Amino acid sequence: MNGLKTHLLAQEQSTTAVPVAANDHIQIALIGAGGKGMEDAGAAVEVPGVKLVAVADCYDGRLAHSKELWGDDVFTTRDYHEILARKDIDAVIIGTPDHWHKQAAIDAMNAGKDVYLEKPMIHTHAEGPEIIATARKTHRIIQIGSQRVSSIVYKKAREIVQSGGIGKITAISAWWDRNSSLGAWTYSIAPDASEQTIGWPRFLGTAPKIPFNPEHFFQWRKWRAYGTGVAGDLFVHLFSGTHFVTGTNGPTRAMASGGLRFWKDGRDAADALFGVFDYPQGFNLTLRVNFACGGQESEGFVFNGTEGSMTVSWGEVTLQRVPRETEPGYNIETFTKAMQEKFLEQYRAKYPLTHPSGPAYSAIEKFSAPTGYSDGYDHIKNFFDAVRSRKPVVEDAVFGYRAAGAALLANLSYSTGKPAHWDPEAMKLL
């Protein structure tokens, strides 16, 4: 017998503008106006009472386009310190390459700005404690940009797990596959890219000093000098989702493998990465990212428990419960008929037949987000709500470090060919 129930998850976004008091207006700046930075800023200005007043980026074309998007009165600069010196800016969105995340975030918090910092929070493990310490010292709000933890879909998944809907979790598998050059971060290079239009030394920052290379600037995710590979880009989303849904803080051991399977274009970041992670709560997490998957882009989770399973995709949660037999069962076909009869007599004395035999009942429930729902907007809005109220955000620096720290274990294991060990409570390598 099978049952299927479908549910529409509640829409949490407001569809009408809410009046904002004059002293509740928030003026923000964008540091790093690449694709994700502009996407975040675009979501931010949709939040009532939020205004973008400044943009910093190393490419002049992005500064000019910022004015096209948000008005000629937007202040633009290559040097984000000019933005941080302004007293009229309350908060910043940081969408720089990974190797600039720590310094830009620390500089912003020390300048008295609240920070929305894109994931992964860190470029190396050593940077996490510095960001956390600065946030605590300055009492600034910092939100890390793994938006799935604000999703109504992931909130429903967490509710199901916390209520015992699938029993005790035994295993989790998650994946994020792509099959295009854009998915492999081969972003377009601007025709006017030159040392005159791009602040090359500023972009390099702490990275190795090399001659001007527009490919490295526009496609920085392909190199570990600036990015964290598919682990920091996509594994971190999967860790954030895992930790949010299960209420856990991270793995204790990681084993990863992968390589450059298809996109052999000069990059040094793997295009396929596979990891297995041990959690102290008694389950394993397996992760997969494949940039040459041979099919459509997809992402998702499967949570397996002792009482059922739960599949989570971008917009849907599917819950399936299959009651387990309480009896141990038997296989006595190789016994003599006399021994089979004796076994059954003893077995039924211990396990009386109290229900009819036959297939177990399977109940399936689906929970779907409304059409057009955006968890990115909810995540940005959560940040600005916290900026106003000074209450905690859904993904602070500690949560962000635990997700990014776990993700970077995969890079460490992949690079060394050995397991990597981590203390998820103390947040340090072992």
C-alpha cells in the first residue's frame, strides 16, 4: 500500500513593501562586484530601507556598470579602504575572490561596519579564528553567504529530522554536478581587460606575484592561489545544509579523492572531487562534485535514517517512511524439513505472528517551495534584520567557519593523499 501527500511550504517573503522608519534606513557598500557580488547587492536593495551607496572593485568596467545599475550617484573606487572610511556606510557586502575574504572582512569590522561575507568564509584554515575573534571584539554583525540555511525547504527538512521523522540518521549523501564551461568557472573576459582598466597588484594581494593575466582575474576560481576549488565553492553549501538540518558541528575525519577529469585548461583546481566524512553523531557524509557529469546540473541530499529517508532538492523535500520489521527474520531453506518445522515452532513462540504478511506500508510526503521563491533574498533579509535588531544571524562566523573548515578538509586530504583530522568543537586541525 502506498500513500502520497503533497504540501506547499509557507511563503516567508513579504510581497508588499513594509514602511521603514527614517532612522532604520541602512546604507551599504559592495566590495567585489563580480557576478555573485552584484547578485547579492541586487537582492539587498530589494529589502525595504536598504540603499546601495558605494562599490569597490579592481575592474573599472564593473564600477561603470554599477552606476548603470544603481545610479550615477553611487560612489565607486578600486580601493575599498575609501569606502570603509565613510561614516555614512553601515554595512558592506563582500564578494571578492576567496583570498581577500579574511582581510576585507576584518578591515570592515574594525571600521565599524557590519558584514555580509560570501562563502566560503576562509581561504585557509588559519583565517577562521581571526575572523571570529574580530567579530567578537568589535561586536559587529557578520553573516556568511550560504543561503540554503535560510531556505524554507531546509527549515522543513530540519523540522522533520528534529521530530524523529526518519529516526536516527545513519548516512547522508549529497552532490552538486555541472556539465558546462560556465559551471567550470570559465567566465568571459572583458574585451577591454588591461593593466590600465584592472588594478592587477591590488587584485593579487597576498597571492604569488605574476605578470598581468586577465584569465586569472576573471576566472580566478580555477586557481588555488585565489580560490578554494570546488570544495570551497560547492562542498561548503552541502556542509552548511548538513549542519543546519542535523544540528551538528562538523566531521572528525575526511578522506577525499578527485582530479582534473575534463577541464584541462591550465587550472590547478580539480573539476571532480569526492569525499567521505565521519561525524561523531554516528553517521557518514559522502559528497560529490563533478563538473563533467554528462547530464543536467543538479544538486541535492539524501538523508537515510532508521525509520525512513528524506530527499532534499533546491525547492522540495520528499519524505518516505518504510516501517522496519521488528522480527529478525529467518532463512532456513537449507535445513531438513524436520529442522525447518522445529525452527519455526521455536521462532513463532518467541515472535508471535500478530500482523498479516506482505509488503510494508510506504508513506510518501512532499513539501514544495512556492513558485519564484528565493532563499537568497531570505538570507540577505535575515542579515539586515540583524543589523537593525542586533540579534544573531542564521549563519554567523562560527557556523561559517565550521562549514568552510570542513570543506577545506577535502582539499587537504586530496592534496596529501591522506585522511585529514578535525576537531569540530574546537574548530582546529589535528
